[in-house]
Amino acid sequence: MDYRQSPNLSLRTKVSSDRLEVSLEEDDLGEPQNDEIVVRVEASPVNPSDLGLIFGAADPRRAIVKEAGGRRRLVIPLDERQAGAMAARRDLSLCPGLEGAGTVVDASKRHEALIGRTVAIFGGGMYSRFRRISVDDCLLYPEGTAPASCASSFVNPLTVLGFLETMRDEGHKALVHTAAASNLGQMLVKVCLADGIDLISIVRSPEQARLLEAIGAKHVLNSKDEGFRGRLKDLVRETGATLGFDAIGGGPLACDILTAMERAFTPKTFSMYGSVVNKQVYVYGMLDSKTIEIRRTVGAAWGVGGWLMMNRMAALGSARVDKLKQRVVREIDTSFRSNFNATIGLEDMVDPELVIKMIGLETGAKYLLDPSLNGPRP
Ligand SMILES: NC(=O)c1ccc[n+]([C@@H]2O[C@H](COP(=O)([O-])OP(=O)(O)OC[C@H]3O[C@@H](n4cnc5c(N)ncnc54)[C@H](OP(=O)(O)O)[C@@H]3O)[C@@H](O)[C@H]2O)c1
């Protein structure tokens, strides 16, 4: 399909005073300027953060399907609290899709050599048949690379590598990780193995534990097992882990990790202040939106903070980030390989049944979107 001959189709999410609408809209892409190329998007992961942008505070289980002009759209009624929570984006028509990959189909004069090449993109707005974008937001892959294999080149890989940069910069030597059977958690296992870093992976089912052990994870704990807290303390002592990355957020797990660290490093000589070892948990996801519970079992030297890949990359600076990106390109089929449940088309994003499956965020149930597919998935 030539992008000049038909309007560009993209997914849109828009909040008004009493509803959120998810629809497919047409727009005109325009010609590539200066540093720009035009990419036919062939693969873009549906990351948890993309679902966050699409649905925000709305409840997709209340979606009503409407049809107009042969196109389906989802309309989700909002109560006052939900509408208030999304006031900052009211009336903005947003195109989701943080990252993806595809083939360069057009370019400004100075980048014509890129036509036909596969690039991965980190620039938002990827749930679109075509994307016009600056080359600075792209990673060039070797000729013949399939877009599906490099669609997740940024969000999870740079987060994993960012964790390790934070670990080194802040003087820690080993890590604790939660919701650890996620795509990201599996990447972290592989990278830690390759780099000789001790990692304690916390999951919530025996199947997830087996999945991680099958890829070589050395220390896996199931938070639902009896004796979990004691075993966590023992492993923290054995590995020296004083830094945790928690994707769950809500509930007691962040505190359980800090408490295990406090108990593992309690000084032999009594001190009423407990351990002087600095213990830190960064909450980097919101898989559970409940309150983060911190009990006073964590001693005196502890911290809990937020962690966002984009902020961390900005702090590292472009030279360090470029090195991380080149590692991603080298290891995209090994350490940074993502697993997808199915490939879907743009029209599937307005299928209420599929949307309910997607927001479940279950292990192994992640979807890859291919906007170049015509019609719903076969
Ligand atoms: N801060 C950042 O910069 C940043 C960057 C990238 C990713 N992230 C976050 O990283 C996390 C993983 O992303 P991904 O793409 O790798 O996800 P994914 O492959 O879709 O996996 C999601 C995992 O979360 C688990 N999970 C879901 N709800 C849970 C809950 N309430 N308690 C415990 N576990 C739960 C699932 O396990 P079950 O099968 O047991 O449900 C599954 O293993 C997400 O939270 C994402 O937002 C943050």
C-alpha cells in the first residue's frame, strides 16, 4: 500500500466530559522533512503502558460498541471521578503505541539510503499504518531483520539495562525483582546471567517459577509459598541484594523486600536504629493500584521511590544510552527476545472481548499489533 495514495489509518483515544472513545481515524501523513523518514509500521507491542494510555481511568468492561461509516468504535462511559482523573487529556485525540518497527518506505533526500531498511522506533503514535518520524528516534537493524523481532527494542530492554545502570551508580551489587515472569522479568534474568549479577526473582505461581528456572534463573521465590519471607531474607543475605525493582506497587511486597533486607543485614552488635546498610526499592509499575503499604519493620536506612525508563535515560546522557541501544541491537534475538500470544490488526483494538483479555496482563498473554494487516486477525 502506497502511503500517498490512501489516507493513513490510526488508532485514537479521546476523553470528553462523560466518555472515553477508542476509534480508528484517518489522517494525512505529509511528506518527510529534513531528518525524517516514513515507515510502514509492521509490528508494535501492546505494552501495559500503552493500555494505560488507551483506557486511562476508564473501565473497558463497560465499553459499548458503536458503528458508523462501516467502522466500529468503543465508547466507555465515565463517572465524575474518572473524568476528573483524566482532565489533563480532555478533548485531545491521542494515538497510542510507544514503540514498534517497520520498513522505511520514503525519506527526505539525505536519508534516501534508508529506504527498504528495517528500523525500530521509539516515538509514540505507533498504532498507525504509517509513521513519519525523525531518524534520531530510530534504531537501524541489519538488512533482512523482521520487524516483529525488533518491535520491542526500547521500553523493556532499556528498562532492564537502566536497572543495572541504577544498581551500579547507586552502589548496589545484586537485585530483587517482582512480577518477575513478565517479558521484562525474563529479559532481566538473561542479562543478569550474562553479566554475572545475582538476581532474586519473585513470582506468584509455580508455573511462573518453572518458566524462569527453564531460562536459567538461579533464585526464584513464589510469594504465595509458606515461608516466603524467611527464604527471601536468606537469599538477600546470600546475594547481598540491597536494591529491589517492584512492578506491582500496591500492597505489602515492597515492604516485605525492605524488611528482608533489614533482617538480613542486622548488625551483630545491638543498635536501636537497626542496620546501617542502605536499602532501596523502586516501584516502576502499577500492576496493583492499591496503596503501597510500608510497615515500620524496615529499619532506618531505607527508601522507596518511583522509577521511569525515560527519566533514567535522560539522566544517563546520550553517549551511555547509545551504548545500551547498541547492546539491544546485538542481543535482540537472545537476551531481549519478547514473547507474544498473537498478532492482531488495528481493528482488533476495538474488539471489546479482545480488549478484556489484553487488560488481564497475564504471563504469556501479551499481543503484538501489526497495523499493516487489513481487517481483523484471521
Ligand atoms: N517504569 C518504567 O519505565 C517501565 C518500563 C517498562 C515496563 N514497565 C512495567 O513493567 C511491567 C512488566 O511489563 P511487561 O511488558 O514485561 O509485562 P507482561 O509481559 O505483560 O507481563 C505482566 C506480568 O505481570 C504479572 N501481573 C499482572 N498483574 C499482577 C499483580 N496484580 N500482581 C503480581 N503480578 C501481576 C503477570 O503475572 P500473572 O500471570 O500472575 O498475572 C505477568 O507476569 C509492567 O508493569 C510495566 O508497566 C515499566
